Amino acid sequence: MKSTQTTTLMANAIRALAMDAVQKANSGHPGMPMGMAEIAVALWDKHYRHNPANPGWSNRDRFLLSNGHGSMLHYALLHLAGYDLTMDDLRDFRQMHSKTPGHPEVGITPGVETTTGPLGQGIANSVGMALAEWLLGNEFNRPGYDVVDHYTYAFLGDGCLMEGISHEVASLAGTLRLNKLIWLYDDNGISIDGRVEGWFTDDTQERFKAYGWNVIPKVDGHSVADIDAAIEKAKQSDRPTLICCKTIIGKGAPNLEGGDKVHGAPLGDAEIAAVRKHLIWDPVPFDIPSELYEAWDARERGAQAEGEWNTMFAAYRGAHPELAAEFERRMKGELPGNFQQTLDAAIAACVDKAETIATRKASQNAIQALAPVLPEFLGGSADLTGSNLTNWKESVPVRSGIAGNHINYGVREFGMSAIQNGVALHGGFIPFGATFLTFSDYSRNALRMASLMKIRSISVFTHDSIGLGEDGPTHQSIEHVSSLRLIPGLDNWRPCDTVESAVAWGAAVQRKDGPSTLIFSRQNLPFMAREAAQVSDIAKGGYVLRDSADAKVILIATGSEVELAVKAFDALAGEGIAARVVSMPSTDVFDRQEASYKASVLTKGIPRVAIEAGVTAFWYKYVGLEGAVVGIDTFGESAPAPVLFKHFGFTVENVVAKAKEVIAA
């Protein structure tokens, strides 16, 4: 048990490192790290189970800094605890290519579990991690062998609670009673604009009680003993816990603490000197006494904790060898050995059946084919399961106390996507969730974060165009596919039939370095006959579906518009005009292909027409200014789908006319 004097000095070490790093960078947020220093000491020194020598230990506790602007708090903790983060790394705070970027980034800094900064998403990720911990434990733990048994902790501030996503994810976490989820709320009453009482007067305690959370109110956020007791109490609850810690932002800065000036700017030389005098702290920047390094060092304790777990897991492997092997495979993110065979069989079945069905149904068929060999599938939908078709015969709904593999997220699209990110980051599952494509707008920032983190998270978007029909322009996607293609690192698939749908699912599952969206139709789409080589080329994102010698025009299409391109191809042939049809289910994947392959598909010198029921601007990248695009640059209308397609010019006659125009140009 460390003395109060020691824990005070441990907290002051965080304050000193935070103010020094922000001052050197001339950029950053010193107020939160200084205000949450004692909370960090209580958690990291007394409860947080981790091993600095192995940040990837599967049974570590997870710690997330949702108020990621205070990143120096996390970096100071990692450095002091013994992670591979040197004092030079702290001196490089917010500098080019450093291990200490402005906001925490997973994969950049050892020990950082998720990328945070957009407020609210860190706590959403924590719900995903706690959900994954519970479901994995239910699947793999056996009497005497709790191989999955850890807590998920998150720090958060007023900003996280003001963001709407906090409602979405806290509500679901309470409903599912994720009792190993503990949030520590930095209740300092300050945001960048000043005192939050002018715009944030929620009764946070009652709000979380209404969600079904355990709430521990009015904890002194500068008393390590009180915070320690609150965390210990939280661990005994059968519900998720919010610990409300009353703090002073910028604690220790005698002239600035408690005000908004300390929130997001360096303290300045004069105030730093005042802090050092106030705290009786060494005036040399970035200087930590050796005895405090000893007090903070978690390497021995972490090695012991992991060693004990390894011993248990070795016994578990002896008692349950198949489970142990499966657990290790899942946590490594490796696919089962029979996955490719299963995928190939699913694609072959699509070829044999030659069905005309909606691609949303083709998607469900693909899920059904793959799920038996992918126990890591964790599906779901934002209250549209019967429309998105993301369930399968063996899927079991997740409920409080009932661990299944399909989540009814409710009408919480943003929360769903960010929770999925947390599940993917935790490991052990391949998460996917669904909604209508037009509601991808609600999920967009979480999709962006998945791309930034390069994680395998799959988003299923159905009802992808004016083909939705009578629901009208509020639900008909126009700009959405093109806007999703603008997100770096996000692979977007819009298949035209059952075969392309199966290939798209296979590509999304096999991709380990980033997220994917799978975009499907509500209306039935015809099967497209192909040669075996063409089926193989689908995975390249774009391929020649129909061709003729000495083609005079190339018709490029995706999704439901591929049928139109093929019909226009036939009509042109009837007039003696040779054409080529290129189906491009994923422009993102196609763009990564070798130049020679792309040139063989989109041959230079042949004029092009792109056809997609969406905005036109994106497609000039492929057709050039001399080409043409058949698309929509207005919102839709409420009418049956066939009427809409004709009204907006998605007809054989219009495509043929555009083809003739570009040939004649």
C-alpha cells in the first residue's frame, strides 16, 4: 500500500509531463491530464491489469481515453508504467511521425487500445469491448478456466456525454447489463467555450440510472483513496458503472485551475514556473525522480499477471485442446482453414442456381453459407433485421444474460458502427451491422474511424438507391455511395447479383487491414452469366462482363445498373455498334490493381459511359471529361421503382444515346 505522499507525487508526475510536453509542442490540452491525475493513479496503480512488455496480451484489461484531447495523460501513464514509450517520445509530442500524436492512435503508440478524439466514440468502443469480453467468455470459459476475464475502463468528460452517441451506447450497455464496463467521468464543468452550465445541465446521475447503470456519485476526483474505493465498489455491481468524479480542470496550476483557459492551450512559462513552485516540483522539464519511476513501474506486476494466466491457459489447453486452439485462432484474427473452400462453394452455388433475387437476399444467402465455418461472426442490425437480412438460421439474438451472435442494436446507427469498432479492436469476432444506405450518414464518423484504425469491421447497407421506391427521397440514397468512396482505406462493394454479392462478402471477411461496406438492393436483380475467368476477376473490383471485338464504347456500371448496361450492350449490337460492359462492384479495390490489368479493362482511347443511380461527379474519374455519366444529381421522388428509373433516365434508350454521343465526339 503506497502512502498518500507517494500517490500525490505520482499524480504530480503526470501533471509535470503533461504541462511540459504541451508547452514544448506549443499545442495541446494540459487541463484534463492535470485534473484527472489522481483518477489515473487510482485506476492504473491499484486496478488496471496489464503487461507493459506485452500490450497485446489477450486477457489484459482494456483502457480507453474517450476524452482523447487529453492524450498526454495516456502517454504519461504508458511511459511511467514501463511501456516502450521513451522520454524522447514524450518530447516529440504532436510532432511529425512521432509515437505521441495529438490524439491517441491505435497502432502508433504501444498500449493504446483505440483511436480517440471525436468525442463519444471512445466510450462507444468501450461498450464493444465489454460486449466482446462477455460473449467470448461465455463461449470459451469453462469451470476453473476463466480464460476471458477482464474489465473495460474508460475515461470521459462532459463533451463525451453531450455527444448524442453517448445516449445510444449507454442505453444499450445498460439493457445488456455489461457489468464489467466501468466509466470514470471527469466532472469538471468546463469545456472550450467556458462553464458548461450555460448549455449542459443534464442530471447525469439520474440519466444513467434510467439506462440501468450503477451510478456512484460525488466522488472526490482528487482523492486516490476515494476513487479506489469507488472502482472496487463498481467491480461488485451486476450492471455497468458510471463513477462521477468531481474534479478541478488544470489542478495544480494556481492561476488557471478551474477555468477554460487551461483546457486547450499551453500554460505558458510563467504559469509553469508557478506550478513547479506550488507543487514543489523540480524545475527541470521532463525530469522524473527515479523513486517515482519505481512507484509507477508495472512491468513486474504485469509479467506476473500474464504468467499466471499463461499457466492457467496451458492447463486449459490440456483439458480443452480444441477450444484452446479455436480461441487462439480467433484472437489472432486468422480465418479457419476451410474458409476458402466454403467461400468457393458458395460462389459456385450462386453460379449454378442463377437466381434473380435482391442482392440483400443474396447477402443473406452468403452469410448463411459462411456462418457455419465462421463462429466469429457477430452480426446485427439497427432495428431493420427483416429488411437488411443480416440474420441467419443459426443466429441467436443477444439479450441481457443471453449470449448470442446477433445484436438488435435498435435505432442506433452511429452507436452500432462505433460499438462494432470496439468489438473488432477487442478481437475474437468479425462484427457486421446493417441499416439502410441513406442512414450511413449517421454512421459516417465511425466508418471514418474504422478506416483510420485499419480494422476489420463490416457495414451492410441495403435499399441502396431510388430502387427503394415509394418511401421517397428521405430514404433514397443519391450521394451516399460516392461519398463513402471518398473515405481513405474504406472498401465499398456494390454488387450486381448473387455471384458478386458472395465475392464481396468473401473479400470483406478476408480483408484484415481495413473496413468494408457491402451495399445491396431492395429490388430483385437478374443473374449475370459469366465465364469462370470472369468470376475470378470479380475480386479485383472491376472486370469485363460483356465484350466484343473492336469495341467502340465502354459501359461502366455497378449494382442494379449493370443490368441496364448489358441491355444497352445488346441494343448497340443490334445496331452494329460494338461495345464492352465493365462491372465495377468496388472502385476502391479496382484502383489498387496493377496498371496493366486496369488498362485491359478500361482500354485507353475507347470512349466511356458510366451508369450508376447516384451523383455523377465521381465517375468522371473513369470516363474523363469527354465521356458521359448516366446518374442523378437531384434528390429522388416517391413512386414505384420502375417509374422512378424511367423518370430519371435509367433506360436502354438513354444509355444508347449517350454511348452514341461519346463515340461521335
